[in-house]
Amino acid sequence: MIKIFEREIPHKMDELTIEQFEKVTEITNNKELDNIERYIKIFEYFGVKESEWEEHDVELSDFIEKVREFNSNNYEKKDVVESIEVEGYTYQAQMKLSVKDTKMIEKIIGRKSHNWISDLLALMFKRTDLSNTEHYTEAHLKHKAKLFKQLKAEIAVPYLVFVTEKIASHAQSESSEGMEPSND
């Protein structure tokens, strides 16, 4: 945690919830905001009002130091979590993607939803007592995404990296195949 005006602000992946991480990601990716506005909005999300920076007569260099502190060391690589228990149910995930999973992930990403991280985890983690048919129902996936928002963001990082690499690899192979000369 970092301190801003006596408030504890989470900044590491083992401190942030998935919901908080999604919000920080949403603000960070908002192209309508300049860099200072982005961090004012991020800190505001965690309870530090914009007016407080003025009330405390904070110099730009001190603000930038808080931004650096917020961005520093926010992820330590840990073992992949493949099994979690939420509300008495066990959910398991593997570092593999089926055709159906990939298709659904592309839809999740294509929706440009701000909740895509929890949606992705809801897809990857399958409840052990349900069939695949039950797992893929829209209502079940939405329910899990809502539950998973309260988990720590560190659980999501290995899956985000894995999915990003798989999709990038797939896109690269598609583009290089399209560039091959035809043998007609």
C-alpha cells in the first residue's frame, strides 16, 4: 500500500482486487485523459479527491513521486493459481484454450467491456461439479465474473499473459499465412 493524505491506497497485484485492477486499467486506457488526469482519476477512485491536491498545495514533483510509487513493484511473479474456492465451490483452470474458449475470449475482447478481466477468468475457471454445458451458460459466466471481481488481481496476471500470447501468436500466424505466395 502507498499512503496519500493518510489514506492507504492499494497498488500491488496482491493488494488490488480484480474489480479495482479493471477500473485502473479502464482509466489508464482512457485516451481522452492526459497523464496527470489519469492519475488524478485513479487516486480519486481510491478516495483521494482532486481538490485535496490543491488543498495540500502539492507540487507537481511530489505528485509525480506518488505516481511512481503507485506504479512501482506492483507485480511479483508467483506460481499460477489453478484452483480456487469461492462460496463453497471449487473452480479449476488450466493453461490451455479450447476452440470454444478462444472463440468466446475473442468475443469478450471484441465487446471492449471494462470487465473483460473478470469475464476472462470466469471463462478460464470451471466449477468442478458442473458439466461443460452448464459452465458455458451466459448466466453462469456472468455470476462467476461477479464473484471473481473480489479476488486478488495477482490470480489474473498469468492468465492474461497466457491468453495474450496465444491470441498474438494466432494473429501472427494468420497474417504470415496470408502473406504466403499462392501456388495457383
